[in-house]
Amino acid sequence: MHFDFKAFFNRIKDLLFKPNDTWNEIKGEETNIKDFFLSYVLIIAAVPAISQFLGYFVVGGLFRIYNLHFFKAILNSVIVYIFSVASIYLTAFIMDQLAVQYGGQKNLNNSIKLIAYSMTPYWIASVLYIIPPLAPVSFLAAIYGFFIMYLGIPILIEVPKEKSFLYLIITIIILVVINVILILITNTFFAVHNV
């Protein structure tokens, strides 16, 4: 499979600046789950992992903000990466099962695209992890991601507009719960200690 950098960056730009048109375009695409993960999710999900490594080990170590050894920093980043990808699949799988209850259509492929593409603003903003004190600001981008998700729900999942907000709230709760569980697991093994 050939990776198209231009298409990748155009998709990010379009999602951020014209999400409605982009969701309609995405709906018409015939991309299987494997190809979507390889061409988008596995690439963009690396941003927080790499940024955390640079922030906790390189910048954090340099300015003595954090005391995280190289091996532990690498391992933490690998776990963050794996959990980022896993949370997309788990959330999409659960939401796909619930789609019919909200008047939508079950389609795991579209559910994965909805969740992953909606995470794009957060993933892009997670470069702020490079400067650890700025890391919490990246969560503001997640709010915009939820707005993008709200726009995509009636298009990709075909949930009626009057039920889209409730479907969004349930999705956010499930996404947060899954990520909190994964973060707790990560912190149990790879806690970052202030010096």
C-alpha cells in the first residue's frame, strides 16, 4: 500500500476547517478497517506518544521537570501509542453496537472512522506534550473534536439529528471511561514522578 502524504495532510486540514463537507466525502469512501488504520490511525496516533517521550525525557529531563529514565520513557510512549489505537477500536465497537438503539446504522468501518477522525484535533494538539506544562491545553482541542464528531454522527452513523447529541454524549462518556482505565493502567506501571 502506497502512503500519500498530501492526501493525509489534506484530510487533516479538511477535517479541521470544513468538517461537514469532509464527513460527506468520507462516507462515500470505500476504505477497509485495515487500510484505514495503516494509512491514518497508526500514523497520527504516534503524535502523542512521540511528543510525550520528547516532553518527559528530553525537555522534562533537561529542565528537571520530570525524572523519567530513557527506557521508562520509551516504554511509556509505546504503551500510550498502543492504548491510543486500542481506545479507538474499543469505543467504535461499543458505539457500533448502540447505533441501532439511536436510530442509526451499524457499520463498524464508519464507527471507527467517526471516532478516529474526531480525535484528530487532539492528536495534532498533543505536540504540546513536548513542553510538559502546556500538555493540558491539548485537551481543549478534544472539545473541538467532539464538535466534529457531532457533525459526523448523522452522516456516518445515520443517527437522526434529534438523537445525535445524546449519541455524542454517550460516545464521549465511553471514550473517556476507556481512556481513563487505560491511563490508570499506564500510570500504575509507568508513573511520572516530579523531581
